[in-house]
Amino acid sequence: MIIDSFDTESEAIISPSSFNGEKKQFCHIAIATFSREIYARVLELIPKEQIGELKAANLIKPIWLLDVHGLKIAFYLSGVGSALAATDIIEVRYITGAETFIVFGSAGSLDKEKTSGCYVIPTESYRDEGMSYHYAAPSDYITIKNADALETMFQQLDIPYTKGRVWTTDAIYRETRNQMQKRKAEGCIAVEMELAGMQAVCDFHGIELYDFLVTGDVLDQPVYSSEGLHEANHDLDKFYIALKLVEMIDKR
């Protein structure tokens, strides 16, 4: 069973060194985006150099080192879905040396009144995916441990936000109404595709993760519409918030 996948009795067969050579140290903080449009725009606007690659059988993705007011920040386009996004964190950490990751993306709203006009800071994530069960003992939810720290930073930046549970599933076409109602009854205010796996990997490896979301489409309505999803995915404002967070974390 998938919930029996967390093996603490034996070592992993494959490691990042199997594909990436010696571990590197270029920086301490990384920013990941899921948006191809944000990714392209950032590379146009900010001085950068390529410092590595994320390699797979079907594509190669560059890893960049951004120079923002003297701060060195790793930057990359994350894979979509829990397994890909979490694996990217493992490999980017190995290739760049980053131990803190700021990740932002879109989500579907399960409660429009709570999520409209503000960012979502997840506090816990329902583990409706496979990756997290290889990196954490089985449970329904995983705690997003830096939620309170992120809330404090959002307050200092005067950014509107709401906090709450989210639902992680990478089965986008099987988000059924019954499942949505169950998650909403448990306090979930949004659904996304990566967080549970990313948090489990970060907890396992001692990596600091700061994750925030913007809701676009709304699942809790009689007829589904994707209106608002493009803006939630691709608006550049999320990247500039991530830069502010980097500055605040760097001063600690």
C-alpha cells in the first residue's frame, strides 16, 4: 500500500550525485515558479547566469543564478505535480547549495469568500498524492511548518492574505464534488498540486520551505469556469513578493 512507502530501515539506491557529480555551493536561497510566463519575464528583467541544469529524458531545464541588489538567488521553472516539484527541490539544492526555497503558484478556491482578493498561506496540506508517503510517516495532513513565519512577513509587508488548510492532489481531472466537499468540511480553502510532496521532502532533508498561493478558478460553484486562472498563474506580482521575502530571510 502507498501508506507503507516510508522506509526508514534501508538507504536509497539512487542519489542526486548519481546524475549531477559533486555537490555545489552557489547560494543559500532559491525561488521557484510554475509559470512559463513569469519565468521568461524574470530572465528578461534581471541579470543572471546559468549555473546548472535539471535533466530528464524529455527536457532539460536551466538553473539560473540571479543577482538582485547583490543577493545571489537560484531561480528555476519547477515541474508541475507533487513528484516533479519535490524532486526539483532535491536536485536544485544539490546543484546550487540552496537550503531555503520560496515557491509560489496558483490554486483552485474551495471558499471564494475567504480567498478572494488575497494570497493564501497554507497551514496544512491534505496528502492526496504519492510523493509525500515516501518522505514522511503516513497521516492525512502534513503541517506547513513555516506558515506562521510567512504570515509575520506578509504582515510586515502589508500584503493581504488568508491562512488555512489546502488539499494537494495531482489528479486534476478527479477533483470530484464529493471529495471537494469533504476537504472543505475539514477546513481546506484551496486545492493545488504540489505542496504536500514538497513539504515532506523539505522536512526529510532539513530544507526550509516558504509557500504561498493565489487562487484563480473556483471549484465550489455549480458550474466550473477557468476564468481567473491565467492571471493567478502568470501575474508577475508573486515574483516580486518572493524577492521581498528573500531580503527579509537574508537579514535574519
